[in-house]
Amino acid sequence: KAGVTQTPRYLIKTRGQQVTLSCSPISGHRSVSWYQQTPGQGLQFLFEYFSETQRNKGNFPGRFSGRQFSNSRSEMNVSTLELGDSALYLCASSLDITSYNSPLHFGNGTRLTVT
Amino acid sequence: KQEVTQIPAALSVPEGENLVLNCSFTDSAIYNLQWFRQDPGKGLTSLLLIQSSQREQTSGRLNASLDKSSGRSTLYIAASQPGDSATYLCAAETSGSRLTFGEGTQLTVNP
């Protein structure tokens, strides 16, 4: 069974640009969540999608957005990039909206560098 | 707002030693407590998940305990090996915020 796939693995953008990251969950998983990991702030929850609907949202500005498609694949978009957006962006999938009996499965992340 | 703290931030031990990693959380209304491992440049690997109604979970040389009333969880690693070297993260799942992570404990096991 294929794991969570995130593309691209590495991305370099300049300030002011926008970027779209992609996540393909494990087959059969309906929940996809996104996290940002930085050395200073650690791992922070961005948002979660379930059945194409955003169910939870972390404390990030509106420049960060996402969506989920009918096949459960998800994308996140960051507009007007800032230097502080440089981070490892991790996607995780699970069977259901909470982890009661289905732990989160993480992808290897997309390393975004903003110059 | 849930806050998760991990102690120590870093730990270096000789191979074969038993060790304990600590995790504390401020809001006891959790769905579960999870432990993950992260290797450099990689994503997270789920190690153990303890439901809020459980006290502990075991997998191989790993044992995690949960005390909701005191807001604490520990990860016990028996007979540590160099391959155990990684960053270990605990995370509490609560309503509305999915997982709140600690800063992690960076473990180095020396041969």
C-alpha cells in the first residue's frame, strides 16, 4: 500500500510569489491535514480537510489556504510569500477525522525555501 | 489552548541503555496522545497511539504511558540501539486543533 505522497520535495520561490503544494493520501483515507515545521516554532497545525470540507483550521493568516478533491487528494496554497514561510510542509492522512483507531500517516514533506 | 512540552530537549546515551522521554500537556481533555519519530529531512513515523481511556501501549522495545490527570506521558525505550537515533515528538489530539506537538527530544545513541 503506497504511503502519503507529497510533491514537489523541494521548492525555491522568491518573496511575493505564490506556491501550490500537493498531497496524495493513502488509498481509502478520507482525512488530510497539513502542518508547518520550522526550527523556531516546531510543528504547527495548518488545517484539515475531510470529504472536501475544511473541518479544522490553525492560527495562520489567510494567505494560507487549501482544498481537497473528490479523490481525497489535497493541495495547499500560499500566496504573497514571505521569508518566514520557509519551512518543511507536512501532509498527513488518516481514515477518519480523528485518530481514535487510525493514527496519522505523514508524508516526507515539501521543503519550501523563500528567498 | 493546548500546550505540549517535552523534556529533555536532547539526550545522548551509550548503546544498550534504557531511557525515558517525557511529555507534558496542559489540557487534559484529549482524544489521544501520540508518539512519533522523525529522522533528519524526513516526515514523521507514528510509533504509538494511546487513547484517552488507556494507560499504556507497547510496541517491541517501546512502551508509552499516559496519565491524563497529571497531564503527562512517557516513552520508555529499552536496550537502545544506534538506529534509535532520531527526534522523538509527542502530540496531543484535542477537538478543533487536530494534533498539538511538543518541540521534540533529539536522541543520540552512541555505539
